[in-house]
Amino acid sequence: MQQAYLTRPQVKARYQISEMTMWRWEKNPDLNFPQPMVVGRRKYFKEEDLTAWERDRVKVTA
């Protein structure tokens, strides 16, 4: 099965966040936001990592 990757703009749209919020999420180790794969100067996020992070966030807040 092929893995899906999302670009930074796609991730920002998914969560409806600004560039600054995205930067903060990536830099905050307590948030445990998935780290991107860097190709050239572009960042790509595994969609399955984002989905797992969302599930973990629900467990933490519930």
C-alpha cells in the first residue's frame, strides 16, 4: 500500500492553522506533533502519522 504525504499548506488547511501555529507545533516537544520528511527544502508529513497524532490527542483530552 502506498503512503500518502501532505505538504505544509495541506496540513495547515487540514487543521485551519496559521504558519506561526504550524511552526510552534513543530518546535514544541510536549505537543509531540509528527515531524516532517524533508525533501530539498520542502516538508512532507505522513498522513498516517497525522491521523495517529489526532487519535492520541483525543485520548489525552478525554
